[in-house]
Amino acid sequence: IAGITQAPTSQILAAGRRMTLRCTQDMRHNAMYWYRQDLGLGLRLIHYSNTAGTTGKGEVPDGYSVSRANTDDFPLTLASAVPSQTSVYFCASSATNRAFLAGDHNEQFFGPGTRLTVL
Amino acid sequence: KNQVEQSPQSLIILEGKNCTLQCNYTVSPFSNLRWYKQDTGRGPVSLTIMTFSENTKSNGRYTATLDADTKQSSLHITASQLSDSASYICVVSAAETGANNLFFGTGTRLTVIP
């Protein structure tokens, strides 16, 4: 593995079903994020984790849950999918989440995305 | 309200031509501004980053400028190539902790035609 990977690449899901999107990074980054990208809206933060064992809510967390049992993995779960969750989901990671520190530009590295369709 | 606005929404240019993409923001307090390139079906990849004291940064044929007084940035692409076809996203970071310190523009979709 080099960088950050996501699985599956795409998925079609019936409404009401449970789905877990997987994300793994091998850069030993402390912070990880989940975004959704919808046409005309740009990237919106769903959940984040500043370090293993901690998680937080982003801009659009409803209907989603995350866990961070270790540094490398950050799965996103849809407990009961709805059509409005049709989107492209991106996982990202960064060394830290302290953007304002001099020399720490907090670059986020993004995975290739998961295209999810909920019918 | 912290916002990032990009223009134009989309742009079509001929191969070999130059173009300039715009980003205006109201994010405060400001930490840094980053331009990302997102190829179709891929995740965004960072092109440049600028902090408050920097007003220009180049990466090959990409040159970003920043005017922190007017809160404007531009991304200039020189001698465009077909591979430049992508969405370009402006991301502004606020100088505070927490994951919600990043503000994303909706992107400019650039198409370079032969």
C-alpha cells in the first residue's frame, strides 16, 4: 500500500441497507477525515479523527458513524442508507490537524474515492 | 461567515493557451490557502500552498498568487496541456484547531481541447 486507499471503488445499495466504506493509510498520519462530494456543493466534512481512539463530527454527520481503533484505518458506516446519501465519498489523512503552526501546512492526502448510489 | 468562492464554474480553452482561475474568500483568521487539482474519478491532489506572507508560488506551469488584503487568490496555468483538464479546488485554512478549519470552494472545471 502506498498512500491512502478506499474500498469499494463503487457500490449500488438498496435503501435501508447497512454499508461500511473502508479507508486505510500507510503514512502513519494522526488525522483522518471523511468527506462527501456532490455536484455544485464541493467537499463537505462528515466526520474526522485527530488521532487513534478519538472522533468528531463535521459539517454533515447525520446518518453516518465512524470509528478509529488504530492509526491506519478509518471506516465510515451508513447504518440505514437513504437516497440522499448517494454521493462520492473521499477519505483523507494529514500528519496533524494543527494547520496554524508555522511549517505545518497540514496537507491532506486524499484517497481515490468511493462512488455510492442508494436506490 | 467563512466562505470560499471560485470563478468561473467551468472553462474551456484550446491546448497551448493560458488561463487564470479565481478564488475569493472570507475565512478569518487566515492560515493558508491551497490549490488542489482533481482529475475525473480521482481524489484531489495538492498543487500549491501559500501562507499569509507569500504572494506567489509556482509549481511547473502552475502559478498561484495571493492577495491577503483583498482576500483573493488566482491560479494561472501556462501553455495548457490536455492533461490539465480537471477540476481545480481552492481550500482555505483558518488559523484555529479542529477539523472544521478547512473551507472548500466548489471548484472550477477546466477542459482543454486540442
